[in-house]
Amino acid sequence: MKLQKYFKPLNKLNFLFVRRIVGNSMLPALEDGQFVLISRRLNKNLNNQVVIVSHQGIDKIKRVSFSSKDEVYLLGDNLNHSTDSRQFGLVAKENIIGRLIWPKI
């Protein structure tokens, strides 16, 4: 059936998911209660990208300040209300769950 080729890519949409922002660490870019779209596909250059990471069993959304080969340094946009790499240090890239693709910030 010819239609199958058009719908086959839909099976691969599991790389996208929605999350709700909790807290004020990413203000003014992202507000508490706002929904965001996340992609599991990462760019090679993560600098300045907003990512979700798993850290100590908690998913956190932060901006990559800089990255090395294996680690990233994360900061919240609202530095006065953010727990980030200033407190917990560098995070392994393998702990990155995905990157924000909507809204564009």
C-alpha cells in the first residue's frame, strides 16, 4: 500500500515529548506551569541550548552554559532562584534527556 511510506515516520515520533515547567529557575524565558516540547535528538553544539537533564533522580530544565567532550555546565536563566551547576557541578552528557524545541527562546 503506497500510503504506508507516508505514515512510516510516525512510528519514530517517540523522540518528542511534552513537559510542564515547575518553578521559577528559567524565568523570564519559561514560566511555572508552561508546557514545552522536548526532542531526544541533541545537537552537536549544546552551548546555549535549553536541555532537560536527570540529576539525582530529578529531571531539571536548564541552559547549557558550556560543554566539554563528556560534561556540561548548566545554569538557570533566573540565577537568584536556580539550583544549577554552581551548586552541583558539571553534569555528564549521558544524563541529558533532551533539548527544548518549543517554544523557541
